[in-house]
Amino acid sequence: MKPARRKALFEDILRSHGPALQRLCAGYERVEARREELHQEILANLWQALPGFREQASLRTWMYRVAHNVATRHASKESRQPKGEAPSPTLDDASPSAAAQLERGQALQRLRVLISELKPLDRQIILLHLEEVPQSEVAEITGLSTANVSTRVHRIKGRLAKGMKR
Amino acid sequence: MSELEDLWKSQPVAEGPDPQAVRKDAEGFAKKIWRRNLLEWAAAALVFFFFARSAIREGELLVRIGSGVTALAAVYIAWHLYRFGRLKPAADLDTQSYAWAHLESLRSQARLLRRAPLWYVGPLAVGMGLTMLGRMPVEGGDWLVWGLSTGFVALFCAFVAAINLRGGRKLAAEAEAFEASLEPDSGG
């Protein structure tokens, strides 16, 4: 791969999928410092792996494969460390909008915790689903069949909805 | 969009990093790995040439045999590391295949470390032991220096074996925990 093409693809990933990659990290890491570390690790691995991108899959599919694989390796290594807890959002302002914001922050944190507690495969599937990646593409990323992905999405969403109501 | 998707996508994200800085970091890391590998090969070459020279030039037979064994051990260790030490699955495998390949890589690294007393410390210890025996002082020689040197070599070998075994145990525990998180039949 020519250096200019590699550079252009990398910039395309950052531009089009940068926020999705940050959210992916939030699904794997509860502690902000470790989340940032994981983000850097994913970006560095994407840059290193780009010369191997053969354009047989879409750039997004390839990117998600690499990102989830790096995150899986990271989570496996981090399993030796004690699990950290993210600080709970607090209310600084008594206005109704601030209260609604706090409630949303707490719900988001609850969702992150529920996702981080899922088994790796379920976590990958739901994170891709939440990013609105089509199920056929999720199947291509994970190596499962589309039917299996569909069943799992339904089951995981039910589990998350139940967890959010608690 | 469902409520969960909406909530998930609403989370604040930081401003993206500078692509040039990411590229620089990634290349810096790759260079660091390259330098570490080079250092390992240079160390093996140094041990080989030093002991091979002793094996040819020394007068005492036991020292020559010990030095020869140590030189061969350096080559064997370098080969062993090259052959078994660099198993890393391709980063762009589908995530299921990657997970199983990662598990295999963890197991293989754990095995490598736990067997270090056999393929790493053992051959070196045999060679160094024979060399030290060949250098044992004759009547009136300096037993204190010989004893201290031999003790140092023995302690060093024991220390290297212990840290490898400890690393192997940690990796084996990581592999076990990782395997427990995988699903045996998630293929189709």
C-alpha cells in the first residue's frame, strides 16, 4: 500500500468513525484513564495494520474487526487488574434541565456497566448494534451467521432493558 | 432509533486525536519492538561468540566442553524464541476466530515461560556448570573467588527460572479467565 493511500485511509477512519471508536472504548473500559489508553492502542494498531487491508471487506468492517480484537486483548490483559469504577455523575445545578441531564448521565453509566459485564461476543454484537451497523455486517465482523446475530441482538437488548429498569 | 441506541449515541466524546501524533506514536512503538528484538539477537550472538572462542582456545577440556555447551545453548535459545515466542494472531481476523487464536497465543506464551527452566535456564546452567567445574581451583587456588562466582551463577539461574515461572503462572491464569468468557459453540 502506498504511504499516501495509507494516510488517507487512516484519516478517513478518524474522520468518519472517530466518535464510534471512542464509544466502543467506553463499552470495554469503565475507568477514563484506561479508556484513553485503549483508544490510543486501537488507533496505533489500526495504523500498523493498514498495509494489510486488502479492500475485500469495507473499511468500516475491517476497522471494527481490528478495534474489537485490540479491545478484547486489552480486556483480557486488564482482567488481571482490579475492576475500576467510574465516578458517578453529580448534580451541581438545581434546575430541571440539570436534573434531567444528571438522570441521563446515570442511565448512560448504568448502560456502560451492563455492557462491560456482558461476555465478549455479546458485548461486541451489542456495541455494533448500538452504532447501527447492519446485522449482515455484524455477522461479517464477528464470524457468526446473520440469523445468530439477530437472535443474540434480541436477547441482549432484552437483558439490557431489564437491567436498566432495575 | 430505539431508546438504548439514542442514549448510547448521546454520550459525549472528546475531540479526536491529531492523526500525525497517532502515526508518530505507532511508529515509535514499532521501532521500540524492533530495537528490543535486535538487542535479544545481539545478546545471543555475543554469548555465542564469547563461549565459542573459549571452547576453541581454552586448554582445560571441561572448560572447553562447558563453553561449547553454553555457545550452543545461546543458539538454541534464540531459535526457540524465534520459533515459539512470536505467536500473535492477525489483527483483522473476524472477532470469534481472533478470540480463539488469542487464547491459543496466551496458552502458548504461558507454556513457553513455564518451561523456561528446560529450554532456557537448563542448557545455560549445564554449560556454565561444566565451565565452573573446569575452573575449580587446584591445590592452593582461590576457593573463595571460585565459590562466590559459582554461587552467583547458580543464584542468577534460579532467579531467571523463578521470574519466568511467575510470568507463566500469571499468563496461565489470564488464559483460564479468558477461556471462561468464551462460548464453546458460537460458530454459525
